[in-house]
Amino acid sequence: MRGLELPGPIGRTPRPRRAALVRRTSDLIKTGKEILHRPLDFVLAVTVSFILLPVLVLRAGIAILQTGRIFDRQVLLGRFRVPFERLQFAGSFPGRWFAVLANITRGDLSWAGPRPLNLIEADNVPTEAWARFRIRPGLVSTHRLRARVGLAHEAESITDCDYFYSQTLGESLGVLARALPSAMLGGTASSGSVSILRFLGVDIVNTTMDEAVGWIVRRAKDGTDSQLCFVNPDCLNIAYGDTRYRRVLERADRVLPDGVGIHLACRISGTSLVANVNGTDLFPRICEMAAIENLSLFLLGAASGRAEESARNMQLRFGDLKIVGTHSGYFEASEESALIEEINYSRADILLVGFGAPRQDIWIADNFRRLSPPVKIGVGGLFDFYSDKIPRAPQWMREIGLEWLWRLIREPRRMWRRYVVGNPLFLIRVWRESRFGHVQQP
Ligand code: UDP
């Protein structure tokens, strides 16, 4: 079979020999990286085992005393689906997972990689995601890191495949480095958590990203007039002292949790967040479903041209997406009626309003009956991100709950009160509420 030919500069014929050389070199680099991976895993596992030797010996002793054996074994599938026994120290004493160091030393597991699956789970991996079996499974996986902060919105098999294709030594070390801060944030609940969270007097629906998108699409298709709001700690702090905004949140058809602050509030009050269903992550999913279900969108908000640019970007991504109008978020009161007429004339099914909270949510509530799109959503500053005018925090920062720090560094003057003062204040209020009952609002 002939190799891939890279196109040459315009007007010249492709140079197959050079293309083959480039291909061979990149294959070599990939193989080199894979070869390097294993010794590094090994050296790190042996070093950690050596440092922890007294702890390991003690834990093994406790296992024998409690159960008469050192290890519990579970058969899982490793690289190329070869079965191996994942070890855990026996008994109920903490530190069971330390035994996994033996698996990493032996080469069953890597430090970072897709989660090792059992036979039944492996059978359910879709064919297009089988690439994940071509690398060693890992102790820490990207999907698990994301699940801990409620950001595992993609199927695990998709995240694993992305990891396979983007895997570099740096990426593996990054996953490992993120494991500790992410473990400190604690986990989210996939099920069994309360369906409504209540913080500072506001009810928040505790749900998954898919369910939230399904709700929006259903309401838009049925033509059921609905208002959806997102709340982060800053919003709840504002609602705490602003009766008008609090009433809007109380009357909204749905309020969804946005950001790691709500996750921490759940930990403080002894509940679990199912997912961080924030507007910025929800937006492309709404666009995708709207394109499939033939629903149309109107984007209103942000500085001039940003809603329009976001619309263009989304239509490039989802070919069938209908965005029937856009408008900036800066207009005079005298222009409001004309704007509402423009929105209604567009016959949009879903209206996204990005003026920032609480302005956007109060504006929707005030004009609820005048706006004809059935579903009206306050989405904050997301048109700034999707028009590529303001970069969003990198994925690794989001995975350890530091998106707020990114925004603080980029806009310290505007954000310091929101994050430096607001976040701790919110958590103190939640702690007081969970300890002493409902907090009396001013
Ligand atoms: N904004 C607007 N009209 C206004 C005030 C603000 O469209 O009168 C826009 C602003 O340009 C920005 C967004 O609202 O795009 C507010 O962003 P912020 O980061 O404050 O919102 P968050 O996502 O944090 O709620």
C-alpha cells in the first residue's frame, strides 16, 4: 500500500519520499514516548514504594491480622484486554489502595490512563472507542478527575479515546498532578443524591447535563413558557441581599448549579452535586440538540458583534443549527420594545440572554409575557468565550476547580470582590445554614 502523500506547496507536485520520512519520524517519536512511559512508571512506583515501605509493611500486617491474607484481588482488563489481578490490601482499615503500587511496578497499570474495566464494562465499550485498549489503563483517569468536580459531561469512552489520541508524557504527568487537588475537592454523586439543593433560600435542581438539555428541548418543542437561571456563589450572595432577584429565582421554572463553589457548598452541607451544569458547558450541547430537533435560537447579550460571532462559530460546528437572530446586550431603554419585537419576529424557540447575573434574569422575568420564545435562559458572559474574544480557563484548571482563579487573574479589578470576598462569604453562610438551620435574609 502506498503511504500518505502530504500536499506540496501550491504549483508543486507532492514529494512522497519526504512525506514518508515525516511519517516515519513521527511514528518513531510516538514509539519513543511509549517506550519512555513504562520505565518512568516503574521508577516512580518503586520510589514511592520505597518511601512508603514501613507503611506498606504495617498495612500488610494489619491485613493478615484482620483477614488472614494480604491482598484482595479483582480481575480487570489491562492493555490489549489482557486480564490482570488488581490488588488491594485486605481488611477494612484505610490504605487499601496502596497495594496498587505492585500493579504499577509489574506493568499491569500505569499511573495515568483510562480506568481499568471489568469484563462486562469492556463488552459495553463501543467499537469506535476500542483505541482505549491500546494503552495501559491507569490509576488516575481524566474521566474520573472530571467526575470529581462534576464536569464529566462526555461519555467515559469518548474521554478515554481523546486521551489515547492526545497522550503525551506531559499530559500523563498533568493528569497525575491534578489527582491530588481533585481528590481534595471530593467526589460528586452519579445517583442517590437529593434532587433539589437548597442554599441561602434558593432551590437548585441537582441533575445531569443530559437531563438539563433534554428538559430545555422538551419545553421548547412543547412551547411551554419557561425561565431557566444558573447560579454560582456570587449569584446566591446577591440573592441573599436582593429580594427582587431572590423572587426571580424562586419563580424561575428551573435554577441550575454553576461552578465549583456549589460543589463545595454540597460538601459542607453533607450532600453531593450530581454535575456542574453551567451555562458555558451547556451552550454547545443546546446547539447540538437544537440542530437535531430543528429548534431555533436567538442570542442576545455581550458587546457588539460577540453574539453574532458566537452564532457563526456554532453554525460552523453544527451545520444544521438555526440561529435566527443576534443582538448586543447594550441598548437604551427606548430601544427595548423594538428589540423585543425583533426577537418575537424571529420566531426563535430558545432565547439566550447574556447580560450577566442578576440583570439578565431580572430582565427575562420583567419581560416574560412579552417575549415569545418559549424557553428563556440567562447565560452570563458566554458570548465572550464563544466569540473567541476572551479565552476560557484551560481544561486542566477547570478540572481542579480553579476556573474562578483564571477569571480573577484576567480581570482582578472586576472579579476580586466576587471571588476573594464572595466565595468565602458564601461558604461561611452555607456552613451557618447547615449548622443552625435556615439563614434569615435581610
Ligand atoms: N453585559 C451586557 N449588557 C450589560 C452588561 C453586561 O450584555 O448591560 C454582558 C457583558 O458584556 C458580558 C456579560 O454581560 O458579556 C457579563 O459577563 P460576566 O462575566 O459578568 O457574567 P457571568 O458569566 O460571570 O455571569
